[in-house]
Amino acid sequence: MVGAFVRTVEPIPRRYAVGVSVLTGNRRFLLVAVPIFVVAIGLVVAYLAMRPTIRKNAAILVESKLEVVVGVVEEVRRVDGGLAAATSERMDEAAPEDMAFQAADNPSDEPLVVSILSSEEVWTGAARADSGACYFVRVLASGAVERGTIPGNDCTADTASTADAPGWPEL
């Protein structure tokens, strides 16, 4: 009885002849993997090459939006009689629709959201660029405009109101 369950095992026939390269068996894999690898390396190189341009474009966007906001502040001051009138609610009414404004203690997290602080003597607005830098602008009661950047993560009008204003960095 024991012998009835025992069978001889036949060898599995080889797919490739003896002496054929191992690469022949991996050809399909390599036809897919090598182009994917080459494209991935190309994307990394392109990102590293374009990084300065990406940062520059982020700075240009936030600077242009803050210049638009300065124009709106000047218009609100002319119509309503002072810088203190340029509150976040009034700026929401007067500014373009793509802009949003919030109180001085709320940080900006994108170029289209501006943290503002308004008083009769000075109006301050701060916005964060996509690169992470925080840009601010101050409009003084005399009409002078000061610009600068804030180091660190606190992109609020409160912080910007006391920061040095040496101007925006050169692009």
C-alpha cells in the first residue's frame, strides 16, 4: 500500500536553453523599470533646476497682491476718512473677490489671505508666500509705505507692525 502513493517526480521543462542570459528572462521587467527610473531622475533634476524660479514666482505673487491691497487701503482711507476704517470687514467689501482678510492675531497661510492691523497712525498687512516667506506692508498716516519680510513662522499683522521694514528682498 505504501508504494501506491509514491510517484516519480518529473523535472519541470526549462523555458530557456542552457547558456541563455538571465537578462532575457528579465527583459519585460527592464523594458518597464528603466524608463520609469529615467523619468524619475529627470523629474528630480527638473525640480532642482526650477526651484529658484518657483521661489521667485511665489514672491512675485505675494508682492503683487500686497500692492493691490495698498491701493485698496488708500481708496478706503480716501472714501472713509482714515486708516482705521480699513478693517478686515471693510477690506473684504472693497478688495477683489480673490482676496481674504483676517484679524491681526490670525496668521496668514497663503498669498491671498492677508492678516491686517489698522489704526489711525498705521495700517499693516502680512501675507505668506507659497515659498513660506512672510511679506508685509505698512501704510503710515503720512502716506508713506514701508515693506519688509518677517523671519520665522509667525506671519501675523501683530508681528509685522513692530518688525523692521528694510524693503522686500531683490528677486
